[in-house]
Amino acid sequence: MKKVILKGALLASIFGVLLSCSDDDSTPAPAPTPDPDLITDEEPEVVTASEVVANYANIVAQNYTDSYNKAVLLQTKVNQFVANPSEAGFAEAKVAWLEAREPYGQTEVYRETNSPIDTDSESWSLNTEGQINAWPCDEGYIDYIDPLSTAHAGGTTGGIIAGTETIEADLLIGKNEFGGDKNISTGWHAIEFLLWGQDETSPSENLAGQRSYTDYSTAANFERRGIYLTTVTDLVVADLLALKNTWSEGGAYRTVFNSLDTNTALTQLINGAKFIAGEELSTERMLAPVNSTEGYEATGQEMEHSCFSDNTHVDVYENTQGVLNVIYGRYEGAQGASFYDLVMQADSAQAANLKAAADLAAQKIDVIKNNSKRFDYLLTLENVDNQGPIMEGIQALYALGEEISASATVIGVNLD
């Protein structure tokens, strides 16, 4: 969970700069151009809004199931490692974390949809998004940090792990974001820090955090550290199980969702895609770290989403895939009736605009994912006046958010 930093006129002014940036600083960057081949007089296959909604519910259920299953594999590797610490076991736990992040990253698009992940006012609400995925994480709140990193909440005292309170799920839940939104004690990024440790290397070295496995065998507080790691991992698994169950056929929220009128359900699912593309991913997860001076040598590294493992390039890719999944009604090779189909039926020219923007965003994010320079190093090379892969990705995602909103309008959905 991340509080919105840039809104309204400030956000508009920043993207005004983005859209005006070019090599000679005078020619506006071109907007995505629709492919004329996509605009045709042929009748598209007719789908209904209720078919789109039903397909979406199936996708959500499968995505959360996959995320839960991968988290269980991570849990197994963490338990094995803590029971018998070794270099090899530590490496396996890290790989399991990286693999578990992939399906979860695609679930982010189900936020801001009035669904269980981030609502708290209904009987079916879980409101566990911040418990699962809050960031940025002040690592000193959890464990020891580099003595020079004195700006952190835990200072150099060792955080929760160096304390005396019994480490259990309720304690960690109660401490999550207690006293400050960077005081993160639960979720993916707490696990990430406990596996990789601080990343105190220069981004140009292309190294993640260098925590030693001996932190779980011989270092100070190794037993409490192991208990913390297994407890926080168990909690993520439990939270994902609750999401899996509530979205499954017959689950508490799936039943509620199935009873919604079609326009309400469409509004919710489309809003999630617009929110991730046009706000959360483009602004909070990409622009905010570009503008930040937090982290090693004031590079903004501390604000990147997976700053300990240097996995942010995958985060932004999977978040984008989630948006594309909702647009095209697809997930892991399966495809059904989609938002895009409805737009094509209503206005083929707008559908072409939507596809062009989606294609451009996918292309720009692919450049980040496959770049030889990791996200934290790219941060050091860019700002709003100096475009590179991150800034170009931001611009493309922001444009995609606008096209999602315009496309919603042509099918009678208002995303205020």
C-alpha cells in the first residue's frame, strides 16, 4: 500500500513536461497512433457485458489461486531453510520469493475495484492489501541495518527482531504501519528484506542486497530472525488463501460479485485497470522513485518497489500484464469475452486507440524488464527532463490510463 504522492495539478504538470520532452526539447512526443488495419467494417464477434464480467471473475479466481500456490512453495522453502540454514537453502528461498512475486504482481489490477483486497466496510471485506504488499519498507523497523543508515525508524538498535516481544502474527499485524507508513512489518517486502538484507551497493554494480545466510545460524538474534521470517511468510500465505477462497466459486465475495448489476461490475473491473496504469504504477511506483533522493547516494533506490532484491523491473512488468489481462480478458493462455471486445463493438476507432496505447505500454515496459541495467541504476540516469526507459514507460502507462477511461465512456461506463 502506498499513499498517493502526486495528484491533480501537480500530476498534470509533471506529465505535461513528459509529453513535451524530446531530443531537441521543442517537439512534443508523439501520441500512440492507431493501426489503420484495426479499424474495419467487419462485424466483430458479439459478446455481452455479462460474459465479460463472468470471464473476469474466473480470471481473478485463477490468478489468486496461482499466487497462493506459489506462496505455499515459498513457505516450504523458508521453513526448510530456517530449520537447517545453508547457503543453498537460502538461495532456494530467494528464488521461491522471486517466482511467487510474478502471479501476485498481476493481481494488483484487482485493487480499487471495491473488492475484498482493499475495502474495510463490508462483511466480506478483508482489507489486507497493506498487510500483504505495503512499501516502501523502513528496514530498520524490522532488523539491524548498516550503522551509517541512521535515518531509519529503527536506527541501529535492531528493530523488532532485537526486541523482547514474542514474535507472532498478531504482533506483526499490529505493528504494520504503526507510527508511520514506512514502518512495514508484514508482507512481501518484509520477507524480501529478511532474505536479501539492505541493498547498500552502488546501482552501477548491479547487485542486490548481500545478507548472509549466517544471519539465521550464528549471528546475533538468529533465532528471533528465523521466527520472524517463518511467521511473516505464514501470514502472507494465510492472506492469499483468504483471497483465493473468497473469489472461488461459492466464495463469500464471488457470490456478491455475481449478484452485482452488470454496469457496476464493469465499472469496478475497468477502474482497477485505469488505477494501476494511470496512477499506481506510472506515478507511485515509477515516477516517485525517479523524483526521490532516498537511498544509496541519494539515487532514489530506497523508493523502488523491490529495492532489496532489485526485482522492480519484474514488478512493473507483471503489474502491466495484469492491466493487459483485464483489457483483453485473458490470463495464462486462456482468453474470453473482454472489455476490449465491448469497446470494439461500440466504437472500432476507440478500440484501435486502446490497442495502440496498450501495445505501446507493453513495448516500453518490456524494455525495462529486459534492460541490461536494473531499475535502480536507470533511476540514476533519468528525471522528468531527461527521458529514458523508465520515463518513457511512465508516459506510455499514463496514456494507456487515459485510453482506458475514454474506452469506458463509449460503452456507457463513467470512471469519475
